[in-house]
Amino acid sequence: MNIKKIKVNNVSVFIFFAIIICSIVGLFAFFMFRFNQIDDNKYPLKLGSSFYNDDYNYLKVERESYLAQKFDGNYYWYQKENDKTIKENVGAHPVIYNKSDYKVYLYGSSYQVMSTGEIKTLNGLTEIAKTSPTKFYKLKDRKYLMVDSKLRTDNKAVNTSGYLIIELDKQGNATFANNEINIKTVKPLILKGTTMNFDIANEKLLYGKKSINLKNIIGSTNAYKEAEKEKDDDKKDKDKEKDSDSSSTSESSASETFNLSTDTYYDDYMKQVIHSVNNLTKSVTDVNAKTDTSVKKGEIYYDFSKYIALKSVNSSASTAIVNYAVVDSNNEYQYVFVKLEDSSGFSNKYYLNKNESTYIIRNLTIDHNYVLTFGYKLVAENDEVVEDIVNIKTKAPACNISVSKVARTSLNYKVKIDSEYKFDSGVISLYVDGVLSSQQAVDMTQAASNNGFNSTLGFPSLGILNTLKLESLMYGGNPITIDCSYRFGS
């Protein structure tokens, strides 16, 4: 009996310790996972930036500060005040906005929903351009971020641009917040972007004929359901209207038919703009004529009498070709413009011909970054409106140096450079073991020809590592540097 008791006790002790060890290993694995998920970067914030914390308090950056994530998964805002560093919890998904920046900055783990239905997992810092097409992100249960050049609802409760944070309560009511608005709605709405629509209460992303159920991404505690009773009441009311007056019936039917065809027309219209603006003139007139009646009933009016779009920007060495579209049947645009800026302070505005579709910006710096802003001003408005912002970079010239013969004190070489670039002058330099040994002027016109520039360069001696470089380039009267070299041994 005693032996059996000892055995039973030993098994119990073993199981007890096994449970403790498994628990410790599990906790260790959990903490290691959490530790690896933490973003250990410090992100400086630009002065003038703004954002919301989880309680939707609007915060502005007015002194040197930065964001950093702690072990609890939240980001903390650190700023100096009276020689002390103070910190504030701003939540797990802060979205930083700055009026002078063409991007918004999302921090933390999130999920980007692509138009194909593909889900992309993001961590840390995500930079998002405040332009079309629509970019859509699920931040957590019932919280979303939508970024686009235009964001609106049909009832005009929301009419904004750039970005919008959308958070639902469990009944499907939504809070909207960005740098312009902070409102809460108490009825189901569809938020419309340029390429995607968001059925908020039902948590569905609509893209063309596709519908993506956002509840399937990390789940949802949204308890909203469409009221069947309201649908039945609406149906009964419509039936009564049909029985009451035959003339009003036909008018109502015509109006309903128009509403359905408007949605189809609008999608087709967007496609037509891309291919040909000229085909829209007759359709614009017909749609606006049909809309007169429905506008009086408070229905949606799709105004196709004016439209503007930046279709593409193609850059070369010293030019940027802007392809755009403008429809202005009633001459409502006072002007359409593009503005080009760079980090050095360069800024030029160019006014576009509304009857054309291409504008070429010339005399740009080679291999240089620019920000191009596309916008307009309406005759009836005082302020300019920015429609789109894109980053462009001019190209660097294709350049090649080759060596055909190396003698004891000379070598034969060839320089061939892109014929698109009209350089004023340049020099070929020979570096022997990193030290300048000899130089020679290059005929840049000949270098840009089909045969290139061929010559012989003399030198005292070669070393272990020798480099030919094209240097001292002048382009349009300004010095410029490109990477064009040839390395060889002795």
C-alpha cells in the first residue's frame, strides 16, 4: 500500500511540475513574440503635424518631439517641456497629418485591403500618399483608415479629402475624424472614394462589382443588422404610391430608373475619361437634363458638366510631360495648373490649356527629385483646390566608358553618352590608386554621337587599381555630377 501511494504521489508531483514548466515555456514564448512585434524605432514628428489619440482628442506638434512604441503595443508621444521629457499614450495606430506634406503616416500593425481582395499585413511606419486611387486599411476591430484625394457621403455629412479615420460602435454608427472634421453619425452611410466605396455599417468594401467582407479580417464585434421591418415598410409605401396616382407612378418609375442608370453611367463615364474626353459632351448634356427633375426631390445630382483628372506624368532627363483631362462645358474652371517644387526651395507654377491634354515642363535638373501638384480654381470660389500630388524624378543620362588598349604610358578610351543630353563640357580623369594622375577635355557633342568620343590619354604610370571618371560636367551653364566610370588593374 505504501509503495502504491508513493507512486501515485510521484506521478502527481511530476504532472504538477510538468504543468508549471509548460506554463513558463508558454509565457516565455508569448513574451518573446510580443517583444519581436514591438517597433523599436523613434519617429521624429514635424512641427505643425497633427493627429488624434484613442479618445479623439486633437493633438498638434508645436515643439520637438517623437513617437515610440512600448511593450503594451501603444505609441507614446515624447516631447520636452521645461527641461523635462513628458510622454502621452496616443494609441496603437496614430495617423500623422501635416498640411505641407503630400503623405500621411500610419504607425503600428494594420491590414491594407487591396482592390483584388488581397490582404497585406503592415507593421511599424507606413507612408501613404494623400491622392487617388483609394487606399484602405483596417487598423483594429471596427476601426479603419481611408486615404484618397476625395472622400464623401451622398448626404454630404462627410465631404473632405486626404484621409479619414472611421471607427464604428457596436450598433454600426460611425465616428469620422481627420484634420478638418470630427463627427459622429447615427445612420448607415456609404463613404465614397475615387475607386472604392465603404459600406460602413455592414463593414463591406465595394470595388466595382466586387464586395469585400471586412469582418473576415481579424473578426468584428459589430452587431449591426439591416432592419427587415424597415424594408417591408418601404415596400408597402412604394406600393401605396403606385396605387394612388397613375401619373405619379410613371414619374416615380422614371426617377427610379434614372437613379439606377446614373450609377452605371458614372462607372462607364470614369472609364471613358481615361480613353477619350471628347466622347463625353453629348452624354453630359443628356444626364444633366434628366437630373433636373430628380434634384427637386432631393435625390443625388451627378454633375458631369465639369471634370478634371491627372492621367500621368512622364519624366526624361530635363523634362516632365504632364498628361491631363479637363471637361468644362459651362466654363466653371477659372484656371487649371501644375506646380513643381523641390527640397531646395525651387517652385514654379504652370497654367494649363483646358482644351489641350498635354503640357511639357522643360529645363529641369538632371537626376533630380520634384513634387508635382495638380489643381484648379473655380470662377465662383476664392481658393485653389489641389486635385493630385505626385513625386517625380528626372532621369540620369546613360553613360559608358570603355578602354581598348593600354600601353606603358598611355591608353585608348571611348566615352559614349546619351544623345538626349546636351552637355556643355566635361573632363576625363585618371585616378591611380585613388590619386588624380592626369586629365583631358572631352568633346561632349561628339560623345553624344553614334560613334562616341575616342581619344588617347597619357600618364606617368599605372597602379594596382586605376579608374577613369567623367567629371566637371556642365549642363545648361550649371555644374552637374553623374556616375560614369571605368575601373581596371595594372
